Amino acid sequence: MRTPVDVLIRRLDPEVPLPSYGHPGDAGADLVTTEAAELAPGERAVLPTGVSIALPDGYAAFVHPRSGLAARLGVGMVNAPGTVDAGYRGEIKVIVVNLDPRESVRFERFDRIAQLVVQQVEKVRFHEVAELPGSARGEGGFGSTGGHAAVGSWTGGNPYAAVVTDREGQ
């Protein structure tokens, strides 16, 4: 097991709990909101977490949605994952959206709203060239590996058949 990375954290709200891991081995530490909010279907909000951090150089933190909120309530994040750069010292905020078509969702103070994953990141140097070397994939982009690409050419029947076909490996 590697040594944990030390991250300095500042509580902007003295009552806010520090981010914590729900279970041993979890990659993300839970972030909570410091403000209550209600989102109608399709509505989004920027929710404060009451904390700011100082990451070591060479690291970034990524704010990920919580799968339970997505599955149970249809709550997602507009810019998932959100990126917290090592030099950022402001409050971490989460842009949530209610994707449920019928029901509003309510957040109370200190509800868990996202997870924070800290990762080491590489600095790169970009080198401009006239041509890139070839690869097996080449310029194949969206849908180039099959499955969902057939949905765009749907002409009748079940528009989700391509998803089923892909899932069943046919």
C-alpha cells in the first residue's frame, strides 16, 4: 500500500464535516453541501461544499457524481468530473442537475453530493508535427468500435436494438 498524499484543507464553514471515505478502499471522499436547495426537473444549481484545498504540485482533484444519487434520484453533474487544479485555493463547488423528468429533488445542509478523487497528473510538452504516426484505430471516433453507431441509421422497429446487440455480443 502506498503512503497517503498529504492535502491541506480549510473549512470555510466551521461546522462542515471534512471529506471522508465511506468504506476502506474507496477512491472518492464524500463531499457535502453547506446549503439546502430544491431542484425542479431539468434545473441545475451550484452547491458549495464549505471546503478549499491545497494540493501538492503534480496532483489534481476530480469531483465525481455519486452513483446512488444518479440511480435513485436522477441527479448528475453538468461538468463531470469537475477538475480542481493544484493551484486553485477557492471553495470547491459542485454543479448538480436534476435529470428526472417529473420529480423535484431536495438537498439539505450536509447531504453528500459528490466525491473527490485526488490523482497524480503528468505535465506534458506538446510538439507540433506535420503528421502523426499511424495507429490501429486511426481517426475512428464516436461509435467507431460498433454497437451504438447503428442507432443513427434506425429506420423502424426498436431504436435500442443496437444496444441489445452490442450487449449480447452479436
